[in-house]
Amino acid sequence: MKLAVKAALFALACACLPAAHADDYDESGSPALRRIRETGTVTIGVREMAVPFSYYDGSHRAVGYSHAIALRIVDAIRESLGMPSLTVREVIVTPQTRSSLVQNGTIDFECGATAHTRDRDAYMAFSNSIFEYGVRMLVKQGSPVKDFQDLAGRTVVTTASTSQERMLRQWNAARGMNMTILAAKSHAASFDEVKNGRAVAFVMDEPLLYGAKATAPDPGGYAIVGAPTVFEVYACMFRRGDPALKQIADDTIAKMQRSGEAAQLYRQWFESPIPSRGIVLGLPMSARLKELFDNPNDRPLD
């Protein structure tokens, strides 16, 4: 039989395989799913100000690109457990608290703006990636800082307990850049350090910088600069040792990405006015993110 014919028959056979159903997830091996069934509640971590991924709108309601994905995962958990009336409880997390709240079982999972890195693989589990981005800088308009090498000898800020803090400290040591590195408690506090002139640049994930700039009282007073030298991915985060919950999330995310639902979410949150703020981030979808949507996976990039 010719190779092309064999390939066609294989593809047809795969297409005829049934999709994953509730019975395909081993609830008995999932501490989180057992707890969710017993309590009738799924608890997810949300962020207050990670615009546009997970943040509170004017009605103090969690919204955002990542939050929408989290709610789709909750829908899949409802279907898997046969519990359509499952309650959703939301707990605010920060970059400093998110890992510990997942590990100690306070929350079942978190979908916000958490980078999946190899370092974090040692103690956390991650879903298929939900976003891919480059690391850049936010500076005041007219700043002499145009690229990362311009940070040498200057004061720079990033948010504490993020992969960017680790990156900057590694660069400082390995490259002898003599930077003074400030680690603020939140993205808003990091932005304030630039706004008040205490730091020349805020180093962070490009989409979060677009969110910070767009929500500033004077967006035109700031610029996002620097060719990305580091690329990372966001993913939903779980406790290690719970493959059934991870599989539900992976299947949900892959379905959203392959069906075009994830691209529609992107247009909603990055190319259209976002809820309660009426701002448009104006960040076109990158070729790298399109590639991720075409080929869903759970691989870190660092």
C-alpha cells in the first residue's frame, strides 16, 4: 500500500476515535477532583490587576483572557464529575502567594499570568500553554534606555517572585551590568517606580506592560522598548501529582486553541475595548502565538 494511502487511512481511523469523556479521567487518583466532589466547590486563583489576563472590573468581578479559560476548565470539571451545579469560589493570589496557595490546597488551580518555567517544574505542575510572549521594558517617553544593554549601571524594577526578577539577577551577575534591581510587590507598584523616577525601566512580560501603559492616566507618556531576548509561556498551575485535573485542563485548552475559540478570546482581550475600562491594548497576535494555537503543548521555553 502506498504511503499516502496509509496516511489517509490512519487519519480516518484517528478521526473516528471518540473524544475524551468524563469516564476517561481517573477521579480516584485526583486529590483535587475528590475534594471538589466532596465540597461541591471548585476554588480558583484570580489576580486583581494582571490586565488583561485576570483582573477585577468596575463591579469587583474577576474577568480577563486567562480567567475566561479558567471558567472553561471549570465547565469541563462540571461535565467530568456530572455536577452541573458546581459552585465556583475565587481567591485572590499574587506572584508571592500563588504557588503556596496551590500547594497547600487553598485553591485547586490558578490561571492568570504565571510563567511556566523549568525551574518551577520542580515543584508545580502546568497545563498546556495559554499564551506566549517576549520580555520587554516600559520606560518614560524620551528615555535614553532603548534596549537591554542600556540598563547597565542603572536602577531597574520588576515584580518580586517573578521569572523576570530571577532573569535580571542572573544577568547582573553573569554580564557584570552593575544594575540596581528593585523588586516591587505588584505590577502596579513596579510601574509606580518608573512613574516616580526611582527606576528607569520596568522589565516584565510584554502583554502586561501593554496593560500597564494602556491603563495609565497618560499612556502617551510611556513607551515599551527593547527587542525581546527571552520568550516565555503562561499556563494554568496545579499541584504536582494530580494528572487527571491537568488532563482536563490540557484537553480544554487544546480544544479552545484548535477550534478558534482561543483566537476569538485574543481578539476580545487584546484588540477590542476591554470591560469597564474601554481601552484597547492594540497588541497584534504574534506568529509565535499562532504557532502555539496550531500545536498545543505544555513545554516551557526557558
